[in-house]
Amino acid sequence: MVNRDKKQPLYMISVVADMLGVHPQTLRLYEREGLIRPKRVNRQRLYSEEDLERLSLILELTRDLGVNKAGVDIILRMRERMIALQREIEMMLRCLEDDVRSEFQKRIKKILSE
């Protein structure tokens, strides 16, 4: 199994638009709004797998849930912060001794289930 870098820019805007069922202008608008940042190679936009996942989430929020662009921006920023905090917790857990780690994990599960 090949393990690809999800950040590697691979897809041109027309391909991404076809894959997601949107007009290329929609992708340009999302870029202008700061919701997505495709890489540029010789003035050509190239999207990564990570960009496709983010765009899919944006489309789900706007199409399926009716969230406006300002709301999408807030949700995306909160999601990024949550992921960063989760990584920080995991790093801290690796530093704790086994018995303390177990107790800490129980507390986190309790908080998340509330």
C-alpha cells in the first residue's frame, strides 16, 4: 500500500470542480473568501487530498446544513483548533506515567461523553 502525502498538490481546478460537482468559479470564490488555499504552480491552482477533504466539508456545511460562509469559517477555525488541542493532549499523555495516564484518559472520556 502506497502512503501518499495528503498535502501534495495533485489536482487542477477543473478536475476538482468535476469531482465535487461544483463550478470552478465556486472554488475561486472559496479561495478569495480564505476558506481554501490551493498551491500555485506557474499561476495554476493545484489542490491536494487535504484540500479535497476540506472542500467536501465546506460543501456539506453549505449545501446540506445551510451554513453561510461566515459560519463555515468559524466552524473550520474551531475544527483546526480542536485538532491542535487533541494532538497536544496526545503528546502530553505520552509523557505521563502509566497510572497517571490511565486516570487522565478516564477523565477525558468522561468530559467528552457529557
